[in-house]
Amino acid sequence: MMNGVVRRDMSKEAPIGLTFMEKLIGLLMIAVGALWFYSTYTNIGSLEPTYVMFLGAALALIILGIVLFIAKIE
């Protein structure tokens, strides 16, 4: 869009770099969430009062990473 005018030759697809970074960040979030979940689950005894909060946060991170990885940019 230049000066309020939409050009016909402008692409409607997202740039490839943006799509790649979104997928990469999604994979990174899945990996960090999985590591966080694993470390919390293996040390559940030392985190007794708050382990549910940490497991929930790790699951939320994993779910958000999955959503980012499978989302389509339009």
C-alpha cells in the first residue's frame, strides 16, 4: 500500500522468512516446554506444594508451541 493506494502486484502471501521463524519458534517452545515438563516431573518430590503450577505452565508452553507450529499465516 503506497499513499493509500493498493497495488495489484502486491503479494497476499506472508514472507517466507516470517513463516520459517514462526515454525522455528514453535518448535523451540515445544522443546523448552517438554524439557520443563520432564525436569518438573522427575523432581516432583522437591516441588511438592507447587509442582502442579509448573506442570501446567509447561503444558501451556507445549500447546502454544504446537499452535504456532501448525498455524498458517494468511
